[in-house]
Amino acid sequence: MCMIAAMTVCLTLAASQTSDAADRLHAMAKSLSPVPPPPTNPTNAFALSPAAALFGQRLFFDPGLSRAGDVSCSTCHDPTLAFADGKQVAEGLNTGTINSPTILGAAHHRWLFLDGRADTLWSQALGPIENDLEMGSSRTDAVRHIAGNEILRAEYTALFGPLPDVENLDRFPVNARPGRPQWEAMGTEDQHAITSAFVNLGKAIEAYERLLQPGHSDFDRWVASIDAGTSSTELMSPAAHRGFGLFAGDAGCRQCHFGPMFSDLEFHDLALPPRDPAAAPLPGRGAGYELLRKREFAADGIWSAAPGSTKARRAAGARIGPEHWGSFRTPSLRNVAKTGPYMHAGQFETLSEVLAFYNTLDGQVRRHHHAESVLQPLNFTPDQLADLEAFLKALSGDPPAILLRKPRRSNGTEPPKSAE
Ligand code: HEC
Ligand code: HEC
């Protein structure tokens, strides 16, 4: 309470408290922006090669890497949909059970896939090519596709050297991939030659994906202006400002969504209602951890350029507890307004549905007694929820350069050089 006599002191105190709060909020904002370059990946010697990135870009848009020539990486990671697909769960050759995440900023993640079963982008990229829900091809046919196309072959050999003699179908049978009789019938050296070339495709795709950084958003523009002391409402709306105050404060979102990617890069179980209550519950990290342990393309394995590096050794240090059963990786919130539906199984169509969930936790399904109980219902008013949503929308960034969003075709046609 301010007595009249002490009014001046009191006002000064109030003002300094306000400015302390503003300073704290600004410091917090700076911990979230700007997005730095992605961490280096010594396990891929081609990660920073511009020529590998150009080749990788061709591969990313090339349906020739799928069994029937009709699915490419860009089918589910569509540049016009912020490199996601706008669907509840992925649809490739078959319908999957998991929502396609954006790959903008994927190079920042420590664990790839929502259950973290891969630890490098290059090894991640090899999964969909041989996954029957996705592209359904085989490593042998993928390599044959490169060898059979003049441009792909020339770019491949310039980067990685000669390809195996895949025209010889006796030595390199159609559909040959591990687990199939065609593969088991091949000689060990031929298997090794195919896998080695296949790994190179993944390494080129990583070089391209590393260029797909989340662009500057209104939030980043505001954070950049803080030191300059420029008025902020022009850069970010008043609702988004209020929403940021809630996000960083009472809403507690920062417990898991922190750092420039707005993610702790680790795994949590929000006890979300399942997409299909009749289906078996998804194990998430519980299974992802086991798959990571058993993976063929390990960062500390024979296909890695730096098996002894800190990055490569990380998986060996990964730990799992019973609370990880059913947990999924905290997604980045950058570009989140563009990448619905939301959550690992696309449980929510819109951001307001996501926020309604966090507000009440209605529909939560606790699958076991080890489940985390970090989340508490927010009990926010509709206006507060609208502010939080306005803040999430202020995280939409400029898209990557147009040249990175267009297919480089294997028939030689290049994307137009002009801007959009
Ligand atoms: C049929 C749709 C589909 C196709 C085709 C597809 N993906 Fe994906 N992608 C997904 C889904 C779904 C996930 C998440 C799966 C999971 O977590 O289990 C994913 C995950 C990823 C991730 C990990 C992102 C993260 O945040 O961890 C990257 C990177 C990626 N895909 C790149 C690729 C590349 C490169 C290709 C082509 C070689 C490709 N995808 C083909 C649907 C697809
Ligand atoms: C306990 C850690 C944690 C807290 C606290 C938390 N989140 Fe999340 N958030 C996650 C995880 C994990 C997921 C993904 C869950 C899944 O798919 O199973 C997620 C998903 C989301 C998504 C969907 C993103 C997408 O691409 O599907 C949004 C939006 C989101 N959170 C916003 C928020 C907001 C806003 C708050 C604060 C009210 C918040 N989160 C608090 C961990 C957390």
C-alpha cells in the first residue's frame, strides 16, 4: 500500500519492478531467437558440400526412388505446406499411423523421428525409401535408379565415385534389400557396394535438408529490435505480445518448448487421447529407443565418417525409463501455424484445439502409472487462449529461398531463376 507521503518512492519502485519484469521477458525472448545455424554433423563428410546439397535436392523431389515411381520425399514433406503434408497421418504407398512432421529445422534435432529412432539426418533419410508404408523400394533399386539416369549418375559419380554394376540383374536382383531372399542371395561384397552407395544418397539428402532452416518470423524481428529499443507493436501484434508473456510465464510452456527451436529435443507423454481408440496404443520412445539401439546406420557404426565423435557417441549415452513408454519428442513450435494437424497422430486439427486441450486436459488417457504429470490444466479465459494462439502464429517464418523449394529435375530442367 502506498501512503501519500511515500507516493513518489512507491511509484519509482513500481516502475522498476515493471522494468525488471520487462528485462526478464526480454532475456527469455533472446534465449528463443534467432535460430542459429544447425549443429555440425561430423558423421557425414558431405553435410556441408553445396554439390551434395544440389544432388540431394534432386533426390528429395524424385519419385523414382519409390517402388512404383509415384512417391517422393516431397509427397509428405511438401514445400508448399511448410514441408509437411497437411494430413492427419502420412499417406504414401499405404496409410501410416504418424503425422508427417515438417523438416524445416530438422537438422537441429538430436533425435530424428518422433520416437527418436535415428540420430542423424542421413540415416533417417534411408528409412522411408525402404519402408513399405512410405516409398516401398529397395536400396538396390534406388541405386539402380541413379545409375540409369544420365544426370543423376553424373552428379553421383562426381561426388562419390563409381557406382556398382547394377545393370547386372543376376548380381544385383530387383527388390533386393535386407530381409528378402533376393538380398540374401547376393555376394557380401556386392551387398556392401550397394549399401555404401545407398548411404551416400542419404548423406546428399542431409546436405540439402540442412539448408531448410526455419526463416525469420515476426517474433524474431521483435527480438532483434529489443536492443535497439524500437517500439515493438509494429513488429509483433499486441495480442502476440500478451501471448508471449503467458507462454513464458503462467502457461508453463517453456518447461518443454525452450531454446531457439522451442523444443527441449527430448520426449514426453502428454497422455493424449489416441487417434483411434480401438487400435493398440503407440509405444513412441519406448520402441524408438530399442530401434535406435539396433539400427543399421548408426552414427558410431561403419557407415559413419566420425564414429568416435561426440555426436556419434550420444546414442550410447541415451537413457530410457518406464515413463518414456508412449512418449514422443517435443516438436518445434516454429512454423506451427502452418503444419497442422497436430500431435504425433494428428489428434487435433487446429491450434485452438491444441490449446483447448492444454487448457482443460480433457480427454487425457493415462496408459500407465509412470506417466509424467507435469501438465496442469491452464484454466485460461478465452481471451488469454486467443493471445497464446496469436503468439504461436507469430512464430511463422519466411519460407526458404524459392530455389530450395522447387524440384531439380532429373531430366535437366531447373527451377526458374526468377523470384516468385
Ligand atoms: C509417406 C509419407 C512420407 C514420405 C514419402 C517421407 N516421409 Fe519423412 N516422415 C514422414 C512421417 C510420418 C515422419 C514421422 C515418422 C515417425 O516419427 O515415426 C517423417 C519423418 C521425417 C523426418 C524426421 C523429422 C523429425 O522432426 O524428426 C525427416 C528428416 C524426414 N521425414 C525426411 C524425409 C525424406 C528425406 C524422405 C525421402 C527419402 C521422406 N521423409 C519421405 C512421412 C514421410
Ligand atoms: C511436458 C512438456 C510440455 C509442456 C509443458 C508443453 N508442451 Fe507442447 N508439446 C509437448 C510434446 C511432447 C508435444 C508432442 C506430443 C505428441 O505428439 O505426443 C507437444 C505438442 C505441442 C503442439 C503441437 C505441435 C505439433 O507440431 O504437433 C503445440 C502447438 C504445443 N505443444 C504448444 C504448447 C503450448 C502453447 C504449451 C503451454 C501451454 C505447451 N505446449 C506445453 C511437450 C510439452
